[in-house]
Amino acid sequence: MRILVTGAAGFIGFHVARALLDRGDTVTGVDNLNDYYDPGLKRDRLTELSHYPAFSFKRCDIADVDALSDIFSEARPDRVVHLAAQAGVRYSLVNPHAYSHSNLTGFLNVLEASRSHKVGHLLYASSSSVYGNSKTLPLSELSAVNSPISLYAATKASNELMAHSYSHLYSMRLTGVRYFTVYGPWGRPDMAPWIFTQRILAKEPIKVFNHGDMLRDFTYIDDATKATVALLDREDDKRYTIINVGNAKPEKLSHFITLLERSLGREAIIEYAPIQEGDVKSTHACVERLKDLTGFTATTDLTEGLLEWADWFKRYHDAR
């Protein structure tokens, strides 16, 4: 198939694009290579993808409606995996307009381009952040998502509503994926695994919020990628679907740090701090819908995943 992947230079986008190329699809990658985090990492991911003859890359801001429309016209995608977005809960507190630009205007442009080019299936990234501080665990797709506690979460909940309206109005097939704390090789420098690893190896203190008393459903990137591809491929007749993609095994942040220390062979210097504005205390995915629709369940436990992460991190930084 011809598949367009937005955010192809990003963490999940890179892995999904590579999985699609590995199985023989033709992939057009789109990314604006912004400097929210080191563009060098994004270019390194693209270098990996450039080894595939069936991969082409278009640098584009998805908020540029004309440029995006031209890419759709050239690529003629059968399906679209939309993973481009302004990420990060904490960054939304200091640069809110970046979120309306990419996550609202950009997503609307992707919806419109997919509609006008008659894309067969549009899968897009939502987030576990939409659940806010829900006390009902595990978090089900049927849970209310009308109380986001960050602007980032609010834009992702808005994406789901926008997608529902397009599915209803134009009979489009749309799947929203609520990812739960994805980590692993080629991960993002603004996320805890990278920040903690970098500081532990440098013998610098790490700041642990809410005194480590936070639960996270850590999802290894290979599991998230396989789930995403399985959802893209599914053949049921559902036009509008929201799906959790998680490991369904929440871990305390303090335990995550202990396992990371073992993986790195070095102890962390810890500075405890109160919980930050916008952070949720607990996430735990209910993945029954994912299993029912695709037969897929995550298989990578946190110990194994962090060993893979630590090995990649050291190799990557040695190479650089």
C-alpha cells in the first residue's frame, strides 16, 4: 500500500514508518523537524529510514494547508498514519500557541486532505492524557474525557471530537489511538527515560515529582508499533473508533527508577519535588478493546524494555 506517515521523524512515527517499510509498503514521511527537541535526533531517524528505497521524505508544517495538500496529491496515499503533533504536557504551560497551531489547525488540515483525497483509513494519535485525573482504573475508552488538566490533553480530546464529526459527515474511517507512556530506543529527550538516563550516567541529580508516588503504564515502543500497525490493518466495519494502546501493567515511578538504575549499573541521585501542574498521578490502560479488535496484547515487561533502552542509549551516544 501507499501510506503517508506524518511525524515520521518523531519517536513513534519513525518506528511505525520503519515497520511499514519492512513489510513492503511505500511510505511518504512528513515532518517539520522543529526544534522542540534536538533536530539532530530527528535527522538521525530519517537517515535510518532513507536506507529504504520505498521511503520518501517531505519537510512540511502540517498547519500549511497548501503544502500539505500538494503532498497528498503527489503521494496519493491509501491510508494515513497521523502522528505529527506538538507533544509534551509541561511545554503546553509555556508555549500554548504551538498546540493550537499543530494539534488543532494541523489536524484539521490532515482531516480535510484525507477527505478530499478519499483516504481509506486515517489513524491518528490521541493520548492517555485525555483521561485527566480519573480515579477509575483501569482507564477504559468508555470513561469520560471531559476534564483534561493540561492544554495538550485538551487538544487531543478535541482531535477525537473533530474526527468523530468527519466520520459522521463524510463516512470516513478514523481510528484514534490513546498511547500510554511509550518508551524505548530512539525515544524523546523530553521524556523521563531520557532525562533520567542522561543525568544518572553524568552523575547528576534527577528530579522526581510527587516523591515518586506516581503510577505509569509504561508501553515499550515495539509493542506500541505492532498495535498501531494491527489497528491500521484491521478489516472490521467500524468507521469511528478510539483505542487504548498500553501495557496494562502500571508501575510506580520509584520502581521504574530502580529498574533503570539496574539497567545502567549506576545509582541515581534523587531530588524529590511536588507534583507538577498538568501531570496526572496515575495511568493504567484497559486494553480489552485492542485485544478484541486485533488479537494483540503487549508482551514486553518493564525490566526487559529498560535493558533494551539503556543499551540503545549508550550505543547511540557513543556513535555521536
